[in-house]
Amino acid sequence: MRRELPPVVHEALATLHDELLPVTDGELADYIPPLAKARPDRFGLAVCTPEGGFAAAGDHDEPLTIQSISKVFTMALVLGDRGLEGLLKHVGAEPSGESFNAVSLEEGTGRPDNPMINAGAIVTCSLVKADDSTERFERILGMMSGCAGRELEVDEKVFELEFATSDRNRALGHFMRSAGSLTAEVEPTLEVYLRQCAVLVTASDLAVMAATLAAGGVNPFTDERVMSTEAARHVMTLMATCGMYDASGEWMLRVGSPAKSGVAGGVMTASPAQFGLGLFSPPLDEKGNSVRGVEACHRLAERFSWHAFALPADRQLPAALEDDDAEGA
Ligand code: GLU
């Protein structure tokens, strides 16, 4: 059941929203018009706990395309379909140290580095068990919807524009097919991959999706088990090492919770058994992460000390998230 989190959490989000709204750093992604025309002043934050505690501020109900954050959920689905070994046979688990759309395959095996970069995500899509691409996409959408606790939809316009201009991903697909890393057909696989990137979510959805991971795969509101505890752990592990593009190392130093960002300005971070946080603000830094989203997490992590490697005694968060005998919302 959904219930309000204590006022201190609402206040922390509202204050951060007001403090960071005037920040004008960062550039919008401009490779397709809907992203280039996004409003730079949009900024939403939401937090959700595994028990269904919820708080939000700003434009947390504003839709954005999930983009790269979708890679997490497709990976979870493939872990369910084929297990960790089945995934690792085709995709590695190492940070690439290169940009998200890099053409780099492991010597000897031809595996893309990890499922969080485009090459690895495209192969991961092809590994979802299904009779055809329609069913494959429906299963991916079902996984994302299960984590969000509502039926998500695709922004068809964004999908069509991405599909028409995705030369680099198309080239990656053909390159991987020639190397034997991708055995499925390129066009239908690319269609599934780009359709999953065009799924519409809000910062509130991202918080619930992250809370589902933090809860070990159970949606806090529907109580549906959408993935196994192991799958949730495995995806959070790769989010921790590879989730924030080339800034993943510094993110873990400063924030210390597994996270994934996307080119539309979404950020999702999960702290196991504690909370999921969803953020949305379109301007991106030079690494491709939301400027306000990253800064908000830096400040929150510093204030509440939720770092995965912090000593339990130093953590402020569990107390802040404790039930305040608040009413259900
Ligand atoms: N649709 C984008 C692509 O594959 C997603 C990029 C991203 O969010 O990093 O190029």
C-alpha cells in the first residue's frame, strides 16, 4: 500500500528541487527533435521504499522516454530466461571504459563488454525468449510495467525517429553479426531495442522501478514478484559498475548506490532494502548524465550517507525513512 514518507524526506526533495532548478548547466541530447525540444527546466524527483513509502517533488509526473535505463529490465528478463551463465555466454560483465555506443568486442569471444552499453544491450534484447519480435517486445514491456506497477506505453514518434536515424546502432548490430556475437537478425533486434528505449515513464515510475530492484524484485505497490532476488542483485551489480556511462566509477565514489541513467535525462538509483530514487531533468553533462539528477544524488547521498560501503552506524537513511505513522496516500 502506498503511504506518505515522513516530512523530512518530502522536505529534502522539495528543497533540492528549489536549489537545483536555477542550475542551467548541461546540454540537451539533440539527435532527434523530441529530445532536442525537451524543456530544460523540467525537474522531478521521487523516492519509494520497498514497503511502499513514497515522496516526490517537482515534475515527478512528467513523462520522459526511458532510453538506456531500459537496459536494466531487459537484462533482468534474460537472467530469468537463461540464468547468469546463459547471459554471460553472450555478453560480458566488465566496464568498457569507452563510450556507451562504442564498438568494442572482447578478443577471443566476441562478446560486447556488458549489457549496459548499446552493443551489449542489443545482444541482450536478442536473448529474450520469444517466438517473434512482437512477443519479445511485449515481454520486455511487461517486465518494465511490472516493475512500475502500471501498464507503460511506447512513444511511437520517438521510436520511429530513433529507428530512422539509428545508423550507429545498426552498424553495431551488423558488426556484431559479422563477428558472431549477435546471431539474430539485425533489423528486428534493433526494432525491439529502440522500442524499449522509447517507453514512457515518469520520475515517480523510475522510483517505483528502482524500489522494486531494492526490494529484491517485488513491486512495493502490487506485491507482484517481477524478477528473482538473484536477478535483482545481478542487475544492481552491473548498474554499480557500468550504469552511469563513463562516470560510473566517480558515481560509486560520491553516491555509492547502483544507478542507471538515460539520454532523455532520467536517472534511477536503488539502495538494496532501503529505497529507490527516480529523477528526471533533461540537460546532460559531458558524460551523458542528467546534470541536476547527478547533483541531487550527490547532495542526498552526502546528507543521508546511504553509500553501499558506509558503515551501518554512519547511515542516516533508515531513520529518515521510518514510518511516521503517516496516512496512506
Ligand atoms: N536510444 C538511445 C540509443 O541507443 C539510447 C541512448 C541512451 O540513453 O544512452 O542510442
